[in-house]
Amino acid sequence: MMTWFCWPPAWGRHAYPADPGEPGYEGLFVALPAVPLVLMYSIYLIRLELFRRRRKANEASFESAHERWVAQVAAHDRAEYQRVLRARVWFPVSPANGTARLDVFGGTQRGWSAMVTTMCASLLTAGGRALVLDFSKNHVANDLGSHASARGHSVRAFAFSDNTARTDNGAPDTWTPRTGEDCLLHGLSGKEVAELVSAAVHSLRESVPNPGIGTRSSGLRSVAAVCAHLEFPITFARIEAGLGVLRGTYDPHAQDLLSDNEFAHLTTYRHTSGGKRITTDELDLQAELTGLAAGRSSAAEPAAATFAPLWPPAGLTIVANEVTDGRRKEFLDLLVFHRLLHDMRLQDTPVSYLGIRATVDPDVIVVAGVAGLGLSDLDALSRQARRLGVRLMLLIEHLREDLRDFLGGSGVTCFMRLADPHEAAIAAEFVGVGFKFVLSELTEQVGTSRGTSADVSDSRGGSVPTLTKNPYEPSPTVWGRSVSTGSSSAESNSTGWTARPVHGYRVEPPVVQNLPPTVFVMVESGSRGRRVVVADCDPSTVLRDGVALSPRRPLPNERRH
């Protein structure tokens, strides 16, 4: 039942219920559904309030979630920053266990010094011993000696110069003259001195092949005979004088190198041997010993007691040859080298429980500048080092023809800067070839499109009068116009590149020619395959961030070549 309200009120009549059909009140009654409007408006207000509350709750939830997200992003960034700071980006390069020899081809004075310092310093810290024979005249062991002396290691250094040999038991930067080349003969018998000198001369002649030169047996017999009749101390000058007695050129009145007893014994030996003809070997020995005797300062007194056997060393031992005379320097290099071989041969072979040496001790022998050494000498040194379980590192400046047989023979070969293009090409070929992706094509596409559209429409019409309307009133007319315009534009830009596999050098020859002084390419061959590593031997690397203490573990899917 709907209630109708009357407006204005019908005074004097019954207001309720009002009869809408009563005459005289057609325009005075207004039907107002008040209750439904009030209810609808109330519902609208309630829904509006609920919407506002939900919006505020959603905004608060969004702000809270955003704050949590920002906090999580900041925490992730901090953790990632700390992870990057703690990440290990520099890993030590360690050859496989049992590697007894390391061949280094090429390099500069700075690179060799860094290589020697980095390798030997770590072994000295591990309790090992190191011997450095510097035949390069580049002072490659000076930095190592200073570092070892500052760390409290025992350092003994000998440097042979043009007139004397200088020795120092502290830092090698303060050489002091003490003795001559005769210190190399300390502790040797007459037979051992003869073998040492004859071996050095034989190696010297091997470095300059001459088909007319025979064996060294006759020279060895002559030096052995001289040393057998000499009293201690045996020096190079006295040996040269003894050979002069055998040749008949020694004047006892003008020279006082030999005693009367020694001169008499040598003269008797010369007569009993039938005054044999002087051979080429004896002439070579005489010439080389004369050079050593002339190079020694007359004021220098023998102080052989300061020179201990080269192997085993006590801590760090450095022997440097700074002689400028080329021939004399080569002969002195060979004397030092064969003295080392002699000392190593006297050492007993260390064995394990089963009689097989399983590991290599942290001892190392470094020979810098092996240009004057022959392949037979290097092979002999390698055998002795392998027998004693000592690491051997050979620093070879140039990849000459006869030393190319050494490539890969040690299991570990390193290439530093090789300026010669031919040598760099040989090194790159040894490193190996393989497939690598090379950029072959670059593409770029640019496009632009624009368009404009317009649409105009008119409409006109009228309404037909109905019976309920006044037929004399004009019918209304409806008209309209709609206009629509539009424009569009688009731009596109795309770039791309294409790489294709190419079969070529893993390390190009120009890269080998322009390597930084302390960077090297290590090629290692083992049971797991072939490994190629680019490393840096700069000693200051340990001061950088992200330096690991152990070698990097290979990834599960990492393959060796």
C-alpha cells in the first residue's frame, strides 16, 4: 500500500488518505516515494564509506608492502655488495702435483724478476729452499733477496764481476768484494776439479759446434795430472800455470804461482809422459783458464771458505754472473752450472716408504738465462732435479731453434712477452688452435610511419505528431553533426649482430707480442687433458681485494682441451 501526501494540505478535508482522483486537486498532488529514496541514499552513503575505508586500507597495505619491498631491495643490494667485496677474483695458479720442471719462454727483466719473486717467496714461506743462478745480467733476484731478508730468511748472495766475485750474507743490494772465481773450487779434490773444468770447456765447445774438435778425454787427463800434483788451495791461475809447465811455457823465475816441489813434480810428469804433443783440448783449457786467471784481481786473496756447496742451500742462495767479457762470462756460467750438477750428484736420492717419491718438496732451482747452456746440460740438470724431487724453473729469453725441443717436455710451459714475430707465432701454435666465435655481421633497421584521418557526418530528422498531441503544433526537428579527426605516428629501431665460429689460434701471435710484462700464458698437459691459463705474476697482486688462498676449483661442466 502506497501513501500519498497532499501538497498543499487540504484544510478542512480528510488529509489521509487523499484521493488523487478528487476534482480540483489534479496539479496539487505530487507523488513522492520518500522512503525508497532515503533508503537508496543511505545505502549510497554506506557504500561510499565502505569504499573509502577499503581504499585507505588498500593504500596502507600498499605503502607497507612498498616499504617492505624497498627494505628487501636495500638488504639485497647490501648483501650483494658484501658478496662482491668478499668474492675471490684472483686465484693462485698451481701446476699439477709431481711437476718437476717449469719452462718459461720470453719475458723482460721486470717479468722475470716478478716471476722469480712470486714463486720463490711462497716456497720460502712454506719452509723450502731456493737457489737462483742468474746468468742474464738483469739482476732478476734482487727483489727476491730483499724480500727474503726482510722476512728473516737466510740469504747468501754471490756476484762475479770483471775483477772479483762479490759476496754478501744479507740483502743483495749491498755487494762487497771478497773473493775471486776460485771459490767455485772450494771443497773439491784434484780429480773433481779436473772433471769440473773439462766439463765446462766441453759444454762451451758444444755451444759453438766445430767438426774439427774431438772429445774432452785428453784435456781431462791433462787437468787431472796437473791437479794431482798441485797442493791446496787449487786455483784457476795455478792450474793454468801447471798446464804451462806441461807445454814448456812456464818460467819459474818470472812467476811464483807454483812452488818448487810442484814445479819439479810437473816437470817429471812431462818427461815421463814422453813430452806428448799438446792437443786441441789442452789449448782450449789453457785459453779459458788464462782468461779466468787474468780476470782475477791480483789483490784478491782466496777466501774459499765463504763459499759453501750450491746444493742444498741454506734458505736462499743467489749466484749472479755480471762479467761483461762475453767468452769469459760463458765459461764462468758453465763452471757455476757444472758445480751445481756436481753438488746435486753427491746428494742421496730421497725415497718414500715404497721406494717411489710421490710428492715434490718446496725446494726450487731457478736458472735465468740459459742461452749458453746446451741441451745435454739442461737434460742432466732436469734428471738430477727429478731425482731429488726439486722444482726446476728455466727462464729462456728467446725461443731459439735448438730449444724448441723443450716445448712441452716438462708438462708445464709458460710464455711471457715474445717480441719476435716468428717466436710469437711458434708460441701461439703451441698453445693450440680451436673454434671461437668471431663477430661477422652488424645490422641496424630504422623505420618511421605517420598517418592522419578525418570523418564528418550530418544527420537531420523530425518527429511525427501523435493523436495525443496538438495537431496544430509544429513537429520538432532534430539535426546534428559529428566531426572526428585522428592522427598516428610510429617509429621503430632495431640492431643486431651475428657471430660465426672460426677455427684459429686460441691466443693470437700479436697478443703474445704485446703481453704486459708480468702476464704469462701457462700451458699444462696432464692426465685430465690440456689446460691453458692466463695469469699474472705481479707480487703486488696479493695486496688486492678478492685474493684467494687456494686454486680455483673447476666447474662441473668445465672441460679441458
